[in-house]
Amino acid sequence: MSAPSVGNPNHHLWNNHGTWWVHATVLHRGLVQERIRRSLGTSDLAEARCRRDLFLESLAARQDVRLSIRVCTREGAPKAG
């Protein structure tokens, strides 16, 4: 899995009352989208980034789903990917 965007090392992370969470969107058989949100169980940002990376790697390794990602153009405008 590639590293998170250099411009935003906290991509897919948010802090909810002191606990970091990860969120991602997956496609089931290319037809149905599912938003996945999981508590990372830590208040430490560095640890949250590590746990996020492991979580996203586990999703990427699954055969039954595909991560839905957004790719930015050179102008910085988001484009579906």
C-alpha cells in the first residue's frame, strides 16, 4: 500500500473526543459502496497513523472488496479513481 498523501499525513483519520478513528470507503464487487469507520483505540497520533496503515493494508489485501480512492489532478482538483 502506498503512503498517505504527503500533503495530509492524517488522511482517513479523525479525532473524536480524544480517540483517533479511521474511515474509508470500499466497493463490494464493484457495485455497492460501504463506508467503514473504526476506532483505532488510541489518543496518540503517531500510533493512530500506524494502526490506520495496518487497517487500510488489511482492506487492500481482501479479495472481496476494493478500496475506493480519490486521486488528485495536478491542479489539485479531486477526480474519482
